[in-house]
Amino acid sequence: MEIRNIAIIAHVDHGKTTLTDAIMRQCGALAEGLTMDANALERERGITIYAKNAAVFYKDTKINIVDTPGHADFGSEVERVLRSIDSVVLVVDAQEGPMPQTRFVLKKSLELGLKPLVVINKIDKPAANPDLAHEQVLELFLELGAHDAQIDFPTIYAIGREGVAKKNLADESKDLSPLLDAILAHVPAAVATDSDQKLRAQPFNLGYDNFLGRLAVVRIYSGTLTSGQTVYVKNINKSDAPEYKGKITKLFTFKGLERVETAEVGVGDIALVAGLPDIYIGDTIASEGGVDPLPAIVVDEPTIELSFLVNNSPFAGRDGKFVTSRQIRERLEKEIEINVGLRVDFSKGDALTVFGRGELHIAILLENMRREGYELQVSQPRIIIKEEGGKKLEPFEEVTIDTPKEYQGTIIERLGKRGCLLTNMKVHDNQVRMIFEGPTRGLLGYRGQFILDTKGEGIFASRVTGFRPHVGEIERRAVGSMVSMITGETITFALGNLQQRGVLYVGPGVPVYEGMVIGNTSKGDEMAVNPIKGKQLTNVRSSGADDKIFLVPPYELSIERGLEVMSEDEYLEVTPKSVRLRKQFLTESERAKAKR
């Protein structure tokens, strides 16, 4: 049986997962109502976080499909997948056209010499313009230096949600057969990379099973892999690490989303192996020792860092099951085995420094940890600064913003203060697309503000463009903190007075402690407040005599919001039940002393 290996790549929300689900339904590999995004966080947020494998059978051919994430923060998931497949299906929204992440994933694919197949998706949208989107994709190919064979890409038009694809816009079609036929016609069949047929395979994804331990998803480049086989594993990134011997205890292939146990897997296929507890992404698995390793899988470096610490607030240990530094350390050691974009420095004792690709990357890790019962506190994210030739370098990003015209002035002003320059602007009807370039440092904490500024109608997308000279001081935070000066439960009367001074993060009846940040002040100064102060009652003033107090719903903190609004001298306290913001020094006298 012939094998085709493809990855589905696109900008966030352009319809990768929906299209993959539709392909699998048509080929009978997925039941109605199921989806590739099986993780609880992915379903809640409607985004793909982890790359996933599936396989379908069409016209006596096995098609291995890898669905990849669209967010720049999970770019490392995309990079390693592209190394293990033979072609990519680039999905582009017919209304939005190519976006920053489209450029990122396409650039990586072209550099690896892959020949993409383009799907213009969502052609049923009211403002869809498939011809313009096709033209913009062609321009992007030329701009990224694609060679002739890559520029001559086949195009399919699709409505992923309805499971319909067409070769030409005018064609009649009732399913995705035109897309599947194009995959068979244009994607090269998977064949051996060397002639002597000795086994060489490389893991590009890792998994974990409570019974089988560590699992590796591998692509077989030559030879055959069999269950029970003794193999040699070489790590190219660790030149000092010797080759070691291992035994494949179980072997699986994919059928739909299911894994099916098998005795052997042939060349070109993708398999899941168990029995190698020390396997890493990019290692080479061979049938004998001393084999030349396959090229390493290189992942872009992190851009931000923050400290993970044991929670030592007055409310510490109330919710969490895992609260000690040893437990947090062990959890992070497990995480870096499968999360390739993440790095951790364990050398500083209790404060573990975590390096990631962006705020969302870190927020997803914290969200997973709190759901597992961990309790900890983290510092404000800082950008990573590199020294080269005596110069300070910092990460820069390209930002693409789509918004109604009336908000463009506010956005240009806000991003200007944060050190970003407007490089391009296109107006189409009432919509405007603006492209900015600026330091990551200026963009940290901006997304929440952007949603408020555009009343939720704007689209914000960014990609890291590399390290450039440091741009000096920039203005980031225009608000100050409202800090509780007392421990107790908040009271409606006190909050009614405080809400006139800024935005509250808590409602009535919420336990607070001294040093906890309960809101922000619009003036930009720090303010110590008493949120548990009741009304002074006298013979004249009874508890119900005054007007009713109407409280504005609080701006409740999620992990992402917390990372965005916190300032340098604060910690974000993350527990299974709560997300709180607090000062590093809880009492006013300690804070004054620290400032001095």
C-alpha cells in the first residue's frame, strides 16, 4: 500500500482542524460529533495547542495527517512536524487572506524544500474573495523566495465546515474528493532515504501512557521497525551522550485517531513506539550501532522568561494538592520532555526560571498545572536580552491588526507609545489592516487592552521576527495597583466607593489579605485601600436608609489577564480554584523599605 504523509498548516482560526475532521469523517475514520482537538483546554478555547496524528485510507492509499497549531506561541510544535512529512496543505481563509502565522509556517515549509498544496477555505463567507486570497498567497510565495516547482502550486477551494472541496470555483461538488485526489496526485509517495534499507527512524512528537510510560511518534526513513526489536538510539544534540541500546516493547500505527497495535511498520510510515524511556525529539533510532544520525530538529529559541516560585501568600495551601518546590520542579522536568519550545533553569534553588515563546505558551502550562492540583506563584514575564558584539539585543515582532476604521487612531497611538512603528496600512470598505513592527517588550500585556480598545471587533496576530538592537525605555502600563491594606472579606459598601477610582478585580464576599491587589487605579498611582470597611451606623443612619449600591461586574483575573496586568513588584498566585494578584512585599512598610 502506498503512503502519503502530510501536515495541515495555517494561521489560527483559518479552519485546519475543521478540515481535518471533515476529511476523516468522509473516509469513515471519525464518528459524528468527535474532533481532533480532544484536550479539554483546546475544546474550551477553540484552538489547537498540540500537534496530533491521524491516518485515513482513500483509494488504497494510507494518508497520514498531522494537524498543527496556528498560534505563534506553539510554533515549535509546527517546526518539528514539518521535518517528518513529505508535503503540506496550506489552508488560507478566503476573507482574511494570508496572516502572520501563514507566513511563518509557509517560510519553514519552503526552507525544507516542501511543495505546498494550497486550500482557499471558507469560500462561503459573505465577504470572501477567493481570487484575491489566491493572488496574495502567490505574492507571499514569491516574497519568501519559493523556487519554480514550489510556486506552481495546485489550489483547491473548500468549505471545511460543510466538507466540500472544488478544483474550480464554478464546479459542483458534494464532498472532499477533489482535495483527496489532489493529495494523491501532488504529494510524493513516502520512500526510503537510503538504499541499504537499514532501519533509521526519528521521533518528532512525544506522548505518555500510565502503563507503557514514555511514547514516541516516529517517522521511519528506511528499513522496517518490528515489535520486540533491539535498537540503538543516538542523540545528535548531546554530542557527549553515548549511543544506548533499547528494546521496542510495543508498536502502534494510526487508524483515524485510534492507535492500532501492530507487529511491524514499514518505510515511510508514521508509528508510535513504547519501550524507550530516554527517547527525545530529534534522536535517531537505528537497527545497529554507529549509524550516521539523521539531521537534528532545530526549534526557534524562547523570547520571554519568568520565575516559578512556591506560593507563600497568607492563603497558601488552601486549595492545592502539590505545593512544594520539589513537586513543582518534578512537574516542570516532565513538561520539558514533551514541550520542546519550553526551557527551564533549575540551578537557582527554589526560584525556577522558565523560558517560553509567549504569554499564551506560559498561560497554557499554568492552566494545565492548576487543573492537576498544583499551587504556585509566578513573576511578571520579562523579555530575554542577548549580548552580541557588546550590543544588547531584544526580540522583535511583526503585528498584523484587522479592525474597523474608527479604532485605528487609538491603536496607532497605543502601539506608538510601546515602541512600535506602522510599516503598512490597507483600507478595504470599513475595515483597515495595519502592520506594525516593534519590540516584544512593548507588546507584553497589550492584548487585553486591544480587546477593550476595539470593543472585541479587532483581530490581533503577531510573529517573532528575530533579535534586534535594544530600543531603550518604552511606556507600558498606564494604571496603578489598588492594594488591600487589611485581611478579611470584601463588602459591597466599600467596593461601591472604590469602583469610582478604577477597575476592580473582585466582587463582594471575596476573601482578601493584606498586600493583595484587588483592582487598578486609573490615575496610575499605587493606592492602599480598605475593601472590608462597612458603613458607620448611628441613630440617624440605618443600614438600609441610603441609596442602593450598584456594583459594576468585576474584571475577573484569568491567568492570561493576570500576566498582562501585573507589574514588576507583583506575583501572580495560581491555585486550582483561584487566580490572585499580590505584591511581593505584603505590608506597606516592607514595600517602602524595598523601594529605598
